[in-house]
Amino acid sequence: MDHFLYRDGQLWAEDVRIADIAAAVGTPFYVYSSATLLRHYGLFDEALAGLPHSVCFAMKSLSNLAVLKLLGDAGAGMDVVSAGEYLRARAAGVPGERIVFSGVGKTRAEMRVALSGGIRQFNVESEPEMEALSAVAAEMGQVAPITIRVNPDVDARTHAKIATGKSENKFGIPIARAREVYARAAALPGLRVVGIDVHIGSQLTELAPFEAAYTKLAELTALLRADGHRIERLDLGGGLGIPYARSNEAPPLPLEYGDLIRRTVGHLGCEIEIEPGRLISGNAGLMVAQVIYLKSGEGRDFLILDAAMNDLIRPAMYDAHHDIIPVIEPEAGVEQRPYDIVGPVCESGDTFARARAMPPVAAGDLVAFRSAGAYGAVMASEYNSRPLIPEVLVKGDQFAVIRARPTYDEMLARDTVPVWL
Ligand code: LLP
């Protein structure tokens, strides 16, 4: 459920008309619903009720400071993958003890940033990283709390670009080598082992791969404990999928996911950490665009928007489906026609949807891309010198621009022409 609904013939974000935001900020733009973000965070919190747990929002999915403050104030921790994300989380008021640091290539400089600001744990992904972190922490007179990310060789059955738990993926250490690697970690002076970490992929639409991975994790916990390690925390990663096409998708709900966690690892007496991103932010955001032209091609009609692949890259990059709906509610039973919905960028990949059935639309109309809160604004670029589009946050009947659209002058001012040219 989200808070983007038609009322009085128009699309609203909570109690604000999308058309009013468009009039105030211009198109295209992203808009997020506070109520939806908080509701989705709360679903995970409830799903793990009764177990010691922390929900660390995977802020790679949506990292605007205002969103982080909203979730952080509600009690969320953060899963960060760079010093930049760490500093954003801190700037939003999230304490270091609630931040976990994931990622396959943390640099020494990034480790220093997190160690000096305070960190709940590093999720270490390789032996060289382990050695580096131990050295950095020891230099700083600290002991870094770590989990080690294991790769359970489980097929997440998701898009190949976002599957991470198979042995051919670059993530984690092979689970078969875990005992050896934990023994090495325990011997390093700058590290303190606190648990195990796993993340098998993103946009998972069934529970079976999670079940396979978490079952292997429970077995590993017993082995590592027998070896004398203190396994107090299990970081189970993120990855629970969302419905992108409302009409025909029903991925498992957080409550069912919570039951699975209880069943597979609930008996181990560990604190459970999860790192959901998309399920919290995905359906909490829309991207709103305007139709610039309708163009008749041979055997097809194109809807040319003012938004493009640089603003929302998911269709081009993952062949992702996003529902696209008019901001003025279509009349019931109105005849739909197929359109290729495209942006102005100079490549054919700049296509949001092919032969998508749409009610009648005209130049000047507004359309909204659903499920655009996750991996939307954060993956945008200025390709074709198109300034990044603004982000807006709604709460009840209020809205605020939480990232302004840069002016062309601001965009140009970031480049420097050397004096010798
Ligand atoms: N934890 C780790 C270690 C991750 O790598 C990820 C996502 C998450 C948590 C959060 O996963 P989520 O709950 O959001 O599925 N850009 C792609 C998705 C990339 C996901 C990368 N890692 C997309 O637009 O589909």
C-alpha cells in the first residue's frame, strides 16, 4: 500500500495534489511520501517483533538527507557502502552505533572515516580487506567490530545484474572457507568478530532463496561457535522484492519474511540485522514527467517525455517495468492505446516502455512513474547535460523541495577550463 491515490479525478501524494507540486517545481521531479516510507520501515520492525533486531535501511536505494532523517528519527539504522553514505547518515543524525558498513571495496580512507565517527560493524568481504581493516584500526588504537560476508552459493532467481549470492559473483567469501577465514580474523589484533553477514541479491520475489541462505547461515553459526567464535549478530542483508506491475505481482510480505527468519535463525539467540532498501523506498516514490510530444511512427506511436534514462535508468539498465499512469485520472472504461514511452536522450536505450497501453494522453499532460523511490534519484546522472531533477518530500498536506534542481549556471560552474587553454 502507498499514499499515491486518485481523489477527485487527480493523483495525490498524501494530501498534496501532484499537479500542484508540478506547478511549483516544474517537471520532471521525484516525490516521496513520508507516510509510506515510515509505514514500510514499520512493517519490518513489526515483522521481527520479539526478536532482538535492527532494521538498517539500505540507503543506496534513496539517500536524500531528509529521507534519512525521517527514517533515522523513527529508529532506523543505516546500511552504508561508502564514506559518502556514512557521512550522509551521520549528517542526518543517525548515530554510528546504528550504522553497518557493507561493500566489496572499502578503502583505508573510508575505514578511517567510519572508525573515527563510530560504527556498529563492518561487513568484511575478503581476506585482504580484513588485513587492511585490522591495520587501520590498530593504527588508530581501536578494535573494529566485524562480521564476515559469506557467499552461500544460492541462486536468488532475480535479474543477473542484481544477484549477488552465487559463487561466480564478486561478493563475500565462499561459505566453504568460512572457518578458515574466521580463524584468521580472530588472530588479527585490530578486529573483533561479532557475527556473520549474507546478502544474496535484490528484488527477490520468492522466499525459497532466502530460506536456503539462512539455513546455511544457521549451520555455519553452530560450526563457528564450536570453533570458539562469538557469533552474536546475524546480518541477513536486504533484497525483499516489491510489486512493480500492480496488476499481476505479489511478492512475499515483510511479515512472511519475518516468519521465515524466525524459523531459520530465530532459535540461535543472535541479534538479527536486516538491510532492506527497495521495500522501504521503492513504492514510496514517484517520478513525475510531462508529455512533450506525441509522435506517430510507422506502426507505432511515441510518447516523448521530458524525463529520460539519465533521470531513471532502471528500464534501460535492467529492462525494469515501471507502471506509468496519468496524473489526471482516466475515465472508467476509456479505451487504451499502445505507446512507446521514451525520453529525449540520443540513444534508443532511452525507452521507458514499449507498446504500453495508456489511456488517451496529449502533449502537456503529466504522467507519474510508480515505484520510482528506490534506485531512481540515486542512480541519476547529468548525461546529455540534463541537470539532475529535484526531489520533493510530502508529509500530510505539506511538501518541501529536499533537493533543488541545479541551474544551468551551477551545472556549468562545476567544470574548470585550465588557464593554459
Ligand atoms: N544490502 C546489501 C549488501 C546490498 O548490496 C543491497 C543492494 C541491499 C542490502 C539492499 O537491497 P534491496 O533491499 O534494496 O533489494 N540498482 C538495482 C538494485 C541494486 C541493489 C544493490 N544492492 C535496481 O535498481 O534494481
